[in-house]
Amino acid sequence: MAQTTRSAAADSPEGRPVPATPPEGSTPATPPKGFRSAELGWPELHRIPHPPRRLPLLGDILGANVRTPLQDSMKLARRLGPIFRRKAFGKEFVFVWGAELAADMADESRFAKHVGLGVANLRPVAGDGLFTAYNHEPNWQLAHDILAPGFSREAMAGYHPLMLDVARQLTARWDERETAGRAVDVPGDMTKLTLETIARTGFGHDFGSFERSAPHPFVSAMVGTLSFAQRRNVVPPLLSPLVLRGADRRNDADMAYLNRTVDAVIAARRAGTGPGGRGGQGGQGDLLDRMLEVAHPETGERLTPENIRRQVITFLVAGHETTSGALSFALHYLSRSPEVLARARAEADEVWGAEEEPAYEQVAKLRYVRRVLDESLRLWPTAPGFAREARDDTVLGGVHPMRRGAWALVLATMLHRDPAAWGERPEEFDPDRFAPSAVHGRPAHVFKPFGTGARACIGRQFALHEATLVLGLLLRRYDLHADPAYRLRVAERLTLMPDGLTLRLTRRARAA
């Protein structure tokens, strides 16, 4: 993969100079690339509130925590309202979270995905993969059209037995911990589960995560790249070479490891030596087979070897990191909500009956379990925001003019807490918010854990099936006991994860 050149003077996340700004009031021929500070795209920026005590040159840094920029923004959102801005070291950002404004930005005819700072920081390793591609890059549509059938109902039914097999590895591990009277590391074990699930179902690869006491090196490298991308968001560009010198070298090593690992998986499939591989005839009809063997149905184009690598990295990272967080938050809330837990467990017992494991069709019948998952994603969407840019000059909410290419970050964690959509107590955990009558009574575009529009997560149904299946299995097998001293702490590394969450388990008599 071509390496990007880092420059202390560049504002672009990839080290490229930012294109010159067009004259005041003009519209550029093509949307600008690289980082574009808000004052360049919002002609009436002064109307958007910002925190008090803004410092010259430094901006809104008083009280800011570089480890929790999202949670800092949530605090500011509560004080400043449904649209606000933050500035740090010459960079100004606009945040949107009000239900009406977010619905406006969901209009695909006027707005498109913006590959913002945090996402663009991953491009050195993910390139023009589905998640990190710019809208103008042709490989996004090509890959989407080739891979979309890999998430059809028929394909999902084929993944189900492999999902069950990985879930058995998890329960075997949890049985051992329960017998020994030891608590389980929820985020750590959910990460192992979801990594193995996407690796085996999508690429026929077994990382052996449950055979390890420590995280697989792939997970360590992935966490390193996500954390580094987060740090680059908050470190001033002029200081990056000094502040991030050691971290920069570690990130290069992490990216090299991710590339080597994925290259080995692809090489094994091509040679027919990987699990399920059959050489040039393809493997097991999974995502990797589609990448290697399938041409676009209309143009006949195929994915290049470089793009295949980028897509595999994208799926391995995005396909497990967000789902592991969603499961971890759901288990946290279930362990502290005995009535909700009992109701969810009763549903699983009724739907699955005497069967120890469900058939594919039975998972979709766990409607209340799914509500638990949705409510957890409402409070803590593990992809906590998404950026949108104006396709042409427009006015947001009929109030705020935006030039073509101007962008804002939709703060999903606050959109999901807007009282206008969710009532007077939006911080409370209540799965009945997702009962059909409640859903139908809410405005559109107020629940966005998977992004929005054409660039929303392609693996949404995969993630929801996997998470609902696992929650149902765990509820039927264990009683969950929370640590009374634990208070939810949220770790930020572009995605969100409960920090330090452990649970103690007791096997249910009926599951013995």
C-alpha cells in the first residue's frame, strides 16, 4: 500500500496540503479534500454557540480531556444546545445533535458522508475500503455492489452455524470461570467472540482467540491504530512530530502487522491452504471468495489485490470492534436491570423451548432481546457519531447557511438522548422505547447507531443477528451478577467500549 507523507504543516489527516479556499461566496468545482475548518464552510458561523472562555490561538481547551473528547462534547451539547462548535489550535468543528437538524442532514439529496478527521486518520491502513473511502472514489460502489449479496438472508443463514460454533467457545470459557468462582472480563471476551465470528464467517480464518490468555496481536495492533487515530484528532499538527514521535513509530508497526496478517489470510485462500479453501475454485462462498472471484454484475470489474486487502482489514476491524462494544454495554445494563433480564430470558426460553441452541429463524423471534440491544445502542452507540457534508450550497434547518463541502459531525450519543424524540428521561435504560408503537410514534432519523444513507454500515444485519443470538444464549445459560462497586466508565478509541467491566456468573439449573 502506498505510504502517505506526514508533514507538520499540513492540516490534512493524511499529510496532504489543504486545497486553497475559493473566494468568499463562490462554490468550488469539486468538493474540497483534507481537513476544512468550519469558518471556511459556514458563512454565519458566529450564530452557532461555542463554549465560554475561548482562548486566543488555543481555542476551547479549558477543561478538555484528550482521552474523552466525545464525552466532553456531550457535556457541552447539554449546555449549548442542538448545534454548537468547538475550536482547538486553529481548527473549528461544528456538532449537530438536535433531532430536526439531524433529520435534515440525513437528506441524501443534499448531504453525503464526510470522511472526517478520525475516519480519515485510518486511511493509511484502510485506504478506499468501504468505511474510509471518499465519495468520489470508484472502489466504494464497486465493492459495495460485489459484497452486498454476502449479507443477504441466504448468506446470513449460512453464517449462523459458524456463529454458534464461536459462541460455544465463549460459553466453554465462561463455564470454566464460573466453576472457578472467577469473574469474566466482558469487553475482552466479547472482543474475542466477535473477532472470531467475522474472521471465520467472512474469511475462513481462525485466530484462536479463546486459546490465548492475552488478546491476539491482531487485536492489539487494531486497538493501537484506532487509539492513534483518536490521538491525532486532539494533537495540534505543529506539535505532532514531537508529541507523537514514539506513537507514530508504533502505529507504523501496528499497520504493518495488520497488513501482514491479512496478506497471509488472502494468500492461504488463493493457495487453497486456508480453512475451506479450494485454490483457484474459491473457498466457501464467503466474503473473501466474493472479493477474489466475483466480478461486478454489470461492468465486469473486479477488486484489485490492494483494495481486497483494504476491504478485509475494514471488515475485520469494523466487523468486530463495534459489535463487541454493543454486546458489552447490553450485558452491563442487563446485569443491573433484573426485571429486564428476567423478561428477556423468559422470551428466549419460550422461543427456543427445549432446544439448547436456536435455528437461524428463531433468532429473529427474540424481539424483546433485540429491544435490549437497541436500547443499549441508543445510550452508547459504539460508533458514536458520523460526519455529513453538503453536496451543494444549502441552509441547514432553514437557519444556518452551508457552502458546498461544509461538514458537521452528527453526535449520535446526544441525538439518541434528545428529549424531543425520547421523552423527559432519556438517560434511563428502557427497552420498551423500541416497542412497535413507540417506534412508530417517534420522528424519523433519530436512531442512527449504524450511520445513515447510502454509506450506512453494510454489515448491520450481520451484527444484529450475531449480537441477538449471543445475548439469547448467555441469558439462558447464566445468571449475571454485577460488581456493586462498578460505575460505568466509557473508553474512547474512535469506537466506544465499557472500561473495566467484569461480571460474576452462576449457571442456571435448567442449562446444567
